[in-house]
Amino acid sequence: MALDALDRAAEEAALSGEQFKTLMAAFNREMGLDESYDTLVNKLEKQGKSGKAAKAIAGAVASYKAKGG
């Protein structure tokens, strides 16, 4: 399942929450993304998604946008 793969990748990367946020912020700036990772996570959580699901979705969106989507 995709969430399991994301969990494994996060564990292998061994990034703390703050390190990941810093990395995503730099990625968003570099890629010119209009919405920050944290903003998207907050929106998804407000829509009723769990924190884990919101983070997975936000990561997938960032990846998609990075590939030109």
C-alpha cells in the first residue's frame, strides 16, 4: 500500500519532523509551488483526514508537482 511505502521511506530517511518541514519548505521554494506542505496538511486535516493521511497526500502532491503535474 502507498502509505506503507511512505512510512518506510520516512523511516529510512530518519528525518525528524522539523528536518522534514525544512526540507519540504526548501523544495517548495525551489519548485515554485504555490502552497506549502504545512498549509496543505492543515487543510486536509480540517477536511477530516487523519494526520498520517494528510501528510501522505501532501507529500504525494508535492511529488506530482515536482514532476511537472
